[in-house]
Amino acid sequence: MIYNTIIIGRGLIGSATAKYISRSQKNVALIGPDEATTAKEKIVFASHYDQARIQGIVGKDAVTTMLNQQSANEYASLEKETGIIFHTKEGCLTVFPEHAIEYFDNFKQLAKKFDVKLSFFENGDSLKKCNAYFNFPSLSKGVYEHSPAGHINPRLLIQVQEKVFKKNAGEIFNKTVKEIYREKDLQKVTTFDGQTFYAKKIIVAAGAFSNFFNLLKEKVALKLKSESTIWLKVNENEALRLQSLPSLLYKINEPEVQDIYLVQPVKYPDGNFYLKIGANIPEDTYFTNLAEIQQWFKYKREINISSLRSALQLILPGLSVSDCFEKRCIVCYTLHGKPYIGPIEDKSLYIAAGGNGYAAMSSDALGKIAATVLIENDFPNGFFEKDFKPVFEKGF
């Protein structure tokens, strides 16, 4: 079969892109591996194998805010259509230390522009009114985003997107793509197990792996950073005690820890409850090749995560934990801070990759943009090519 479009990558952006394309096209395929049971089985890795990601609305600028807001506005209809609940609306608290006042002011301006419902807290004591379990320095300021802010389950969000895709007659293949190359007027896709697919158009949505193997002849400029999160196991009573916690973005900027994020305890597939905290730490590294990434995910090494544990003890001083372990992720940064979405080769090969750390909360809107660019050769109303234009390695 010759497909009209093949989407490479079954992550958050790829699954959303496939859903939107399937609403307008027939003969559409989505190719990517299922979640492996052990790290050593994997060829590629992903950060969306998780139960909790923050859903904020106000982003760093107008574009990211619009992406977050449009994504969140789609969740209710997706849940109704599929019967799968993946979005929790406990709100999101952003806390700014004394030296981050300019960010606080920018946050307020963006919220006003996009009509985001907020509550403000002028110091550490007043932040107790947002949630009594949190503890912050006295000179901190905080902004609480009301519903639909909160958190999403990324595994379930992908399941939802794929369910709608299959409902629209889309085909899903549990395979890892090894190579894409032009053959006459078609794009030919081969997988590691030797299967071949043909398509008129292809979108590469392979995240941090978009430049590897032989997917793109002209590599895009991506910076790939390691990210460590800590999962803290709590008992069910502790999880119930903390179920009122909003998602947290703490704009701290200390030598040992920057930009903390935290999600309330949620139940994971192993039946246990875990609270997740992450941040930028000095041990983070940037990868230059595939072997480094595979080494990072497959073979654990001890890193200094005591700074995260110490920060958490200050933020949640009464937390009772029975176990703690590290979970590894990867963040895919672009040069201009927005995902790369657009054509790579002759309007038959496209890219939609580079989440910059916020793809989870904006993936639905990013998928809609990628689908619109491919089908209509244009961007949806309010978005512009200059913000998402792919930047290639050879130019830098």
C-alpha cells in the first residue's frame, strides 16, 4: 500500500499529529515502538512513559501560552469521545523567588492577554493560603492558575490520540524506523525488522532521535540534555493527604538546583503512589551522539540528587516517604525555543520535533499545527511560520 501520509514517532506530538491528519485524510499510518519492558530491549527511548506531567497555561511567551491554552481546551472533548480520563484540574502554582520579579510581571501580562484565571500571593505566608502543605521563603511571590491547569497522564493522552486515530481508520505499526529515503516520487521507509512502507508524505516526530539513524538527510539543530527526576514512594494515606496539592513550578535559581517542578502523588501501573520532582542540576549533560543517549538510559550510574531531596524537604517539610529512585528523561531543545514544524525536503518530508521541555502540556496544539502545515501548506490562525521554522545544523 502507498500511504498518503506516514507519521514517524508515537510520542505526544506524533500521536496528536496523526489524529489531526486522520480527520482529513485516508490511508494514514503511524509508526513507532510500544513501550519496552526493560531498557536493554530498546533502540530508542522516550520521556513520556509516565503518569504525571504538569499542565500549565501561561508559558514563557504568547506563543507557548496559546499552545498550552488551545491544548487544554481540547481535553474535555477528547475525554468524552474516548471515555478515557487523562486530565486532572487541581491547578498549577508558579512560585517566584525575590530575584525573579521580572518573570512574575511577565506572567501577569500574559495571563491578562489570554484571560487566564489567577490568584496572587505576595509572600511566603500568603502562599500558605494556596496550599498549607507547601513552604516557601518569606519574600517569594506566587501565582495560582485555576482549572484547566493541573496535570495530565501522558501515557493515557497518547492512548486517547491513538484511539481517535484508529477510529478514523488510521493504521498503527509497532516498529522502529531505520531509514527514510526518496524513491522516485515517493518516500520509502524501512524498519529495523526489515519491513518497508511507502508514502506520498512523511512527518518525522521522533523527538530527540529525529537526527539519528537515517531519518533526515539534512539534520536539524537540536540540543539534547539529560534530565533526572526523583520519584518518591508514599503510602496511600499520604497520597490522600496530599491530593489537594496543585502542580508546582518553582522558578528557583540556585547553584545546585534550578527550575523545580513537582506533581502531587499519583498511582502508577505497579499499584504504588509516587510524588515526582525534577529540576535542572549541575550533573545534567548534553549528548552529542546516539551511543551517549543509549548509555544514559540503559546503564545507571550514581549521580548527585541530594540537592533535589534537600529542596523537596524545604518545600514539603512534612512529607513521609518510604522509598526513592531516579527516573531518566531527555529534553530536546531547538535554537529558537519553539518546536521545529515544517517541510524538510520537497514538501514530501516534514518535521515536528523539539519540545523544549513543554511538549506534554502543548502537544495537542502542536499536532494540529503540524497537520495543518502538511495538509494546507499553512499555519493555523494565530501561529506563524517564523516561530516554528526548522533550523539546520549546517547553518551553524
